[in-house]
Amino acid sequence: MLSGLFTVVSSLAVGYFQYLNAYQEKVSSQAKEDMTLAAATFTEISRPFSEMQALQQTLYFDFARAFSEKSSASDKALATKDAQAISERYEKARNELRESIDLLTRKAEIYIDRPSDPYRDPAKKHNVDPDPLSRRVLRDSDFDCSSKFYFPAFGNVNLPDDDTPAKEVTDDQYCAIPEKRGIDEKTKPKDASIRICAGPNDKAAKRIYWYSAKHHVLTMHHCLESAHDSLAAARQWASGSARDGAEESGILGEKEINDKLDDLAGRINAFNSLALYQMEQIRVKYRPSRLWCNVPFVWNISSLNCFPIRTATNYTR
């Protein structure tokens, strides 16, 4: 009798640990795939934005230098030759980014934002597109790229991590009030968002959450296009097309353009920092289980932070 009971218990134990081993192998495989896709997506997004920002800055500095040296009409001047060499490359890179920006936005969401969220359960019900932020929303809200209020900020991680909600007006009321609250040292990371309005009578504000790689991509592209429009005279000069002397004189030494180019560089750096942070969160999500997490029924206790990863789902709509 006892030998039979021992055999049954032994079989159950062996089966359990075989299942656990298979489970951990699936988790490890998923972790490797998520990290590979996140790193590839980070590179795919960061590279064209960094290239565009560098080309914009070089184009404007060559333009300003050529005019300060009074050599803007000379094709043999160094600054002019350099600008002419990068003009076609710049316009091509800008068009390629415009063609791929919507795909890059979704890739940031799928391969960086979602895998780095340890509390997201794909099996739960989700709206198809719950995020209202889009390129059109940024355009209609006249998003000011040079405003410090609209610059990425991640809050203070050293604040007490409690569930006390930040005291603020509702989204429905926000667009009607004159005073806007930004992110400061008293802001918790979970509250690191700003709100924008298309007009003073908006029914609801739209949120930009700075822990979202998708939102960084959208705002970076909006600010890149804003800088592109401001550089129209320099681009015409560099490409050898029709020129407007008054417009050229108007942008020389203009602080707003320098601010836009510096702002874009800062935004790209903020996106890079966030992407690396989110990849660390993926590592945390898939970190090796502690010893007690292998005990039956224990690993489902949320306070132990075992973070069980679902490798199969009962999917319902």
C-alpha cells in the first residue's frame, strides 16, 4: 500500500518538474525573442532619426557658414560643396522616413512597449486601438517642440511608490483651464505624462505618456517635420533650386531654428534612454525564478513577485 502511494507521489513529482522544466524553456525562448525584436526595433527607429537630425544640423550650419563668409553663390566654397553633397541624401532620407513612420510607430508599440510591461496579459480583452494619440492629433494641437513643457520627462523614481493618485483636473476639464501642469521632481514615473488640446474647447485632452516608445516616435517625427519646414530656404539653396533672398536672410542666425535642432537631438536621446530602460524591463520580466517560485501553488502569489509568464492562453473576444 505504502509502496503504491510512494510510486504515485513520485510520478506526480517527476511529472510536475518535467512540466516546470518545459515551462522554463518556453519562457527562456520567449525572452530571447522579445529581446532580439526590441533591440532590432530600437536600432531601426533610432538610426534614421539620428541620421535626419545630423543632416538637418549640417545643412543649416553649412548654409549659415556660406552666408557669413559671403560665399553662398560660389559652387567652389567648401560649405557650399558640402551642402550640395548631402542635399539629395537628406531629401531621400526624409522621404523614406515619411513612408515608414506609421510602421515604425506600431513596431515601437508592439516590440518595445508591450513586451516590457510585466502586467500586460494578451489574453485579456483589449480595444483594437485604445490609444488616441496620432500624427494628426499632434498636428491639430499645434504641438510646440521647443516648449520645455512638451519635452520628455520621466518623473522621480525615488518618490514613495504608493497608489495615491495625482491631484489634477479631469481630461474633460483640462482644455478649458488656463494653467497647465507639467512634470517636475514631485511627479511619479507612472504619472509622467502631459496633455495636449487641439483647441480651448476640446471635449477631452489627449495624453502623451513619456514611458511609451510609441509616443516618443510620434513626437520625434512631428518635431523633425517642423524643423524641416523651417529649413526650406537652406534646402533650396543647397539643392540649387529657385531661391528667395528675403527668406534666406530671415533664417540666418535665427534662434528658433537652433532651438528646434537642439530639441530634436534631445528628444532622440530621450527615446534612446527609454528604449534601453524598457529592454531592462524585459529582462526583469523574464528573470530567473526564485527557489520558492518552483513550489506548486506558491508561484501564483502576487506578493512574491514570481511573475509567471503565460505561454499559452485561452483567448476570447
